[in-house]
Amino acid sequence: MTRQTTRRRFVPRSTHVALSLAVTLAFAGFFAVASRVGHAAEPEATPATSWKAGVAKVVVTPEKSVWLAGYGSKRPPDGKLHDLWVKVLALEDEKGRRAVMITSDFQGVPKTMSDRVFARLKQKYALERDQVMLTFSHNHCGPRLGDDLVDYYPVEAEQVKLVDEYTAAMVEKLVAVVGESLSRLAPARLGIGAGKATFAVNRRNNPEAKVPELLANGTPLVGPVDHSVPVLTVMGPEGNLVAVLFGYACHPTTLSFTTWCGDYPGFAQLEVEQNHPGATALFVNTCGGDQNPLPRRSVELCERYGHLLATAVEDALKQPLKSISSGLRTAFEYVELPYLQVVTRKELIAAQADQSPIRARWATRMLRKLDAGETFAHSYPYPVHAWRLGKESLVIGLGAETVVDYALRFKREFGPGTWVCGYVDDMISYIPSRRVWEEGGYEGGSNLFEYGRPALRWAGDIEDRIAGTVHKLVKQVQD
Ligand SMILES: [Zn+2]
């Protein structure tokens, strides 16, 4: 989720392009990257494979007028730049142990939706919770889903119905496409590598309006970032690239218009798939909660960022990839994250008259719950995953909008081959590190009401609790 910082009216494409061209030309030096299209290198010293992999994908572009998600405003769609996708990479080791990575162009998947998917996957394919990560890129040109950010948008009965219908259809599609990926499990070789892309900017530390000037002057931007582009490749027996999963830590908020597309990850995946006919490119957002693609707000910049990311993937593929040895281990646990203070009836009554329509809608809805006899939970179950692939790769999956500190910390603590996915299973809210919590502000301060939680802030030990569970699960999959 990101606050709308630009005018909300629709700007015609030609204006977008003209404006963006000026901005882009001004920073041509900064962005200068040679277009290099190559074929994936074979993982070095590839042993006889013990892995199986299966890939499937499905178009999920809404056919009806479901609003676009992520900015707190009414955004009916006006067409599409390219389709939205759900993609699945299923893996199976030599002992038949399975893990399923689902990626999507969704802005935010709520727990009420993902729990339905997990229940169906267990019933239909005997997949347990630890075996499935349901990730979303956090694309702000994707559709609303279920009760995600329910108070964030002005309510309209017809829209509620459309979103409910679309969400139900997505549950079915997700289950079906996972089934398809499992049916395609076939011998494969896995490799890992990494590239680099530098367009993500720490948005807490660099005022958006000043970024163009800072870049033009060559002034270094400040604040933690994670510019690495981790890459996992799946090669068929003939050495053909079957799939490439890649990640980047940055909000897909280049665009704020009302045309369906996957924002920069959408463009990056298209380019990688064009470079490698027959291969499927999948994207995960790796802890980009406090990172923005800056400057932004034009299709041209969005395409450029997609190209920079695709180029980073191609660079990684040209290097010798590290082959992943046999053996899959998966672990999952919820860790309870306490709120600093649960909101009271008195506070909600006062908030009903708040100037912020989001806060007023939230207060009214929460009061209705209290009136119906509901009591508010004092904590929220936060999903944490750890997968070990061979000896070479550790994939950590964290729910919601994790700030970049989490990725930097766990990569430092667990070493090379560690991959930290944010935006897994449940949108929940921003997840600040201790540093960001102490600093406050948008990602660390009193904003939980925007996500519909019965509180304003997380308790200050949020990072300790998450890190404690991550370490526990990593130990489980490493033992
Ligand atoms: Zn966000």
C-alpha cells in the first residue's frame, strides 16, 4: 500500500509519455544500461539431477470493473497495458517432498482469501501450510481482493459484490493452477545466482520531489536499500531454461493510473520471457516495504525499470550459476505479534468524526463489531516460512510489507544463498524493523487502522519476535 501522492484524475497516455520522456532524458546518464539479451549459462558442474519441477501460469486480468488496488481512492479500470498473471513453481526432491511457490501480480492478498486457498490445497493435493508460499508483488495496477484494505476505499455496494466474485474466482484459479504445476513435475536442475538493479530508493530517507535533482547532481541517496536481484533457475534435461524466479525489494508503484498492468515486475517478466521462449519468469517482492521506484509516474519509467530488472536477471544468467544439491526441507509457523495498544470504544467514537475518511470508515466499522459483541484480539498471527533447497539455498518467507532491514539482517545472519521474500500469504500491514519502529513515520508509526487492524501500532518488540521465529524455523530446516 502506498499513499496517493499525485493527482488522482486520469492523465492521458500521451501526456504521461511526453512528461516522462523529459524526465527520462534528464537522467539518461544515470539509467544508461546496455541492452544485453543472452542465453542462460548451465549451472557449473551440474550433477545428475534429483529434483523435479513443474511450472504453470494463468491470466487473472479482471473482466469486470473491479477497482485497482493500493491507493486509497476509487479507481475503476480503463483497459490494460498487458495481462496480470498468477504463476506457480512446484518443486519435488528425490524423497517426494514438495514445495510450491505461487507468485502473482496482486497488490495484496488478505488472510481471508489465502486461508481458503491453503485449505483447498490441503484437501485436494495434501499440501500442508509449510509447503506453500502465496506471494503477491504488491502491484498497485492490480485488482482489489476480498477484505484487503477494506477501509481504505470509499464503499460502494456494487463494488463489494464485484470484488467478492472476483476473489472467489481467484481462489478457484489458484487451486487449479497449482494442480497444473504439480501435474507437470518433471526432472530438472536448479541453480542460483544474483544480479543487481539500482532503481529502488529508500523512500523514508530521500524526499521523492528531491530525488531527480539528487540523481542529476550525482549526490548519493541515503538509507538502507537492497539492490540485489536473487535468481533461481530451473533447467530441463536438455539444458533448456524452464523457469526463472527472481526477486527485488521495491514497491511496484511506478504507476498510479487506472490501466491494468504488472508495473515494473510485469514488464521485467515479459522481457525475460521474450528473451527465453518457452520459459516462465516469476517475480517475488523481497522486503521492499520502504522502497520506491524513483522517479516515477510514467509508463516509460515503468518500462525502463522493468528493463533494468530484466537486464539484472540476464546478467545473473550469464554468470556460472551455483547448482543446488538434493534435499528439500520446509517449515512454517505463525508468530503472534502484539499490538502496542488495542483501540478503545471511546477512541473509536472520537475517530468517527476524523478528517481522514479512511480513519472515519475504520472507526465506524470497528464500532459495529463492538456493538455486535465482538472483542478485539490483542495480537495478530504473522506467517513465517523457511525452505531449504539443497545445501546452497535458504528461502525465508515473511508476511506483509516488511521493510528492507529484514532482508539485510537475515542475509547477513544466514549467509550466501539466503533469499528473503516479503509479501507472503497475508497483506496485514507494514512490518517495521526496530529501527523503523523507533523512527516512526509512515511504515513505523500509527497507521495500522489503514489496514483495518484494531490498533494503531505494533508493540516495539516486533522485530525480535519475527527474528526469533525465523531463527527457530531455519534451525528446523537445517538440522
Ligand atoms: Zn505498500
